[in-house]
Amino acid sequence: MTIKMTFAHQLYARCDNCGVRQDGICSSFSGELLEKFSGMARKRLVPQGCTIFRDGDEVTSFASILSGVVKLSKTTASGEFHIITLMYPPDFLGYTFEDEHRCSAAAATDVELCTYPRRGFFRLLQESAELNRRIFELTTRELEFTREWMLMLRCKASYQRVAGLFAVLAKRSGLSGAGTPTPNHAQFILPLSRFELADYLGLTLETVSRNISQLKRNGLIELLTVREVIVPDVGRLLAEADMRG
Amino acid sequence: MTIKMTFAHQLYARCDNCGVRQDGICSSFSGELLEKFSGMARKRLVPQGCTIFRDGDEVTSFASILSGVVKLSKTTASGEFHIITLMYPPDFLGYTFEDEHRCSAAAATDVELCTYPRRGFFRLLQESAELNRRIFELTTRELEFTREWMLMLRCKASYQRVAGLFAVLAKRSGLSGAGTPTPNHAQFILPLSRFELADYLGLTLETVSRNISQLKRNGLIELLTVREVIVPDVGRLLAEADMRG
DNA sequence: CGAGTTCTTGACTCGCCTCAATTTGAGTGG
DNA sequence: CCACTCAAATTGAGGCGAGTCAAGAACTCG
């Protein structure tokens, strides 16, 4: 795997028509606080495949994801690279109490970030209890999600894992809104290759491929291309994976 | 599995000679804050096997673990009970933004808790940025740990998983101090049955048992009884599991 | 000491991994 | 536009490790 260097456009952030303004960490801000916040925030575009930060890098900034998908990964003791989790808007990127990042982040699709310099962010953190609460809440949610995923890896067979992952991806990539065939219809681009899917699921590339074919045969998914997926009924897919919504 | 009801002694907490005073959430407290804190804290003894709280219970209090081991568990969509994690002193128990607990907690050994009523704790949380920080830090650490565990479940074969778990348990249960055969020597009581070990590792009871026997044959562990373990060299055990310290 | 539970060990089966051969698709140059 | 190349994905054949089923041993408790 070739590692492309980060290429970033930097723009001033405009909070008023920001996509994550509803439920990002800044959702509760207003007045002076929002002013300060947007003053230090910078928009950054990261093309697909580019690294955002690496395990061990000094922490210089944090970021909210505005659009796109970010993959977090880590190198194990035995030297293998593994995906830890996928992050979607309005997730918060890179928070740590350490001076160095504890995992790597890369753009799985083209990504828009809203970045905040470390010092300024910490200063605001001291001023705003609400910001504290929000970021803590996101962390708690991430912990919940990781635990669920861990349970799934422990129990489920390969077919159910693949079905479960596709269902989760469908939901997070956004169910198609109104005016679609059925309310449970979804269509999305896979942010990961077969190899990465396999890694994330604790399976091999071949097993993943076989199970995708099986899902196709069972009419639970359709592939437009190898990366473009249609899920006619996300609920049915979840049921196939023995998962709750 | 029979569920025993909670049986609790309640005592006033004495912070001055508390075992987790060094690194618990209260570690930075002093003066008035410590006063307030210890005023609302109550010590509670929970015998082995007793439930501390259950998934779905209303959150009425939080707690620090003073001694013993607590197991957190969760019921999946398919109705199976699974262990999420083990918690040791000075871990913090039950924190959530919801009104209901999101998992169950039970005493894996006899447990001493330092409990705080929900309201009072939240009030203090608003007064003390440091308390906020500490509890957040513990949550972050828990997330890190869960991610590591997830990676391990994805990659390792059964033998390595068992070795890894024993190494972790040895470390957390405390390496024997000075005056022991070797600095890496550890001895501890397994807080889980074979069935629970298997669940936690995503294996079957039989596979766990076989691998424990194998570890014995390889001289990496000794069993005094089925639950009492001696690890002559924790480092060697970690190496066997391909894990870093 | 016996009854029940927990743990260990063995024999067999099955699902996932491994290795290998195609097939598909994207990018490039003639 | 098509032929070519290379990477990614699919499909197949076979082996092995962990699960399943079952019997026996060890520990717990009355």
C-alpha cells in the first residue's frame, strides 16, 4: 500500500450553513463562544487515500468530520496494520490526553474536515463545560459502538458478520431520503476494499468475497460496481445478521 | 446461572487511607472539594457473584472500585449474555449520560466499592473541571483497551488469546511485589469460570481448557487449583501471545 | 460419602483459511 | 477505440483448527 502525503486546502470555516452544525461538538454553541470557535476553525479537504495523521505523530490539531469517511488504524505489536473503526460526520477526530496520536487516520473517501488547533481547542475546553460534555458524550458513544462490534466479532459466523457490516455501512452512509422505492432502501459506496473489509471483520479477503456473493444470490444486496452497493431493505439485512437496529 | 441479589454493607468512606487515593478519580482532590466528596461517598461491600446493577436499571449512583474485580456484561439481540470487560481498582463504574445503565455489572470476586449518589456526583462534576478530566481520561483509556482487545480477537488464534488473557489478568491482579522468585512472577485467582473465559475470548469452554493445559505443559503457567494461577514469567507469556507489554 | 457442578480430554465434523486459477475492471499507450 | 498491463475481486479445491458431542475426572457442598 502506497502512502500518499496529505494535501490540504485550508479555508475559513463558515458555521452558519455547516452540515454538522446540528449535532457536531459545536451544536450547542452560540454568541461569543461560537464566534471564538469559528475564529480558530479551518476547513480542510483531504482527498481519498491521504493520511490525516499517523500513530505516534505529535498532536497539533483536532477535527470534526464534515463529510466523507475516515478510517482509523493501528499497527499491532507483530507489525500488522489493522483498521480499528470507521468514522462518519459529525464524529470528532483525534482526541487524546497524550501528546502523540494513538492511532492513524486516513481518508477512506474524499473528506472535508473542520480543524481546530490544539492549544486553542484546549483553551475553549476550559471555558465551556458544554463542549466538555459533548466531546465526552461522543467518546462514550464510540466506546459503546466498539463494545457492540467486539461482541459481534466474538459470536457471529462469517456470513452474519458481512451482513452486519453492510447493514451498518448502509445506515451510516445514510438511508436514501424520501422518494425512494421503500423507506428501508439504501445505496452507498463501500469505503473499503475487500482486503480492508476482511481485516475489519477478522476474516480473509476470500471469505468476504464469497459471502458478498451469497448476499447477492439471496437478494439482500445488489452491486452496481464492486464498490457501489444497493440494499433494498436494510431491516432484512439486519435480521440476516441477527442484529437489532 | 443463578442471579444472587445484592447484599450491601454501607459505611462512611474514609479517604485518608483509601487504597485508590493515589490514582482514582478523586486523586487530585484536596481541601473543601475532598470534604464534599467524602461526605457523599459510601463504602459498599459486594460479595462474589452478586449483581451491582443491571442493563436497563435506572442510574442512581456511580462508584469507584476499591478492591476486587467487577465484570460488565450485556445481553445481545439474540438473547445471549456476554462479558464485555473486567474492571479493576481504581476503575470507575457506571458512568453514562443516559438515565439507564447500558450494561450489567456483577462482582467477579468480593468487591469493595466507593459509591456516590448520582445527583451529588453530577453537582460536583459541574464544580470541578479536574473531576471531569479524570473521568474522561478513564473513559478514553477504557476505549483504548477495548480497541486493543478487539484487535486481538480479530487476529489471534486460540492459544494466543488464552495466553494473552492470562498475561493481562496477571498484570492487573498485580505482580507480586519484591521478595518473589523473579521480578516477573505473578500469582492470582481467576475471576472467571472456564465458561466465562471462553465467552470473553470468543471461544468455547473446551478450547479454553485445552489451551490452558497446553500452557501448563509448556511451563508458562502452573495451577494450584482450577482457579489459582501462578505465572513464573509474565513477559514470556506476553511473548507467547505476540503482545507488547 | 454421595450428588451435582465444573473442568478435562477424546473423537469427529464443519467452516474458515490457504493456495491457486480465472475473471473483472481501471488505467495506459498505440 | 482497442489491445495490453496490472491490480483487485471472484471462484474452486483441499487442509487444518476450532466447534460439537460425549465420556470421564476433579472439585464443591450438603
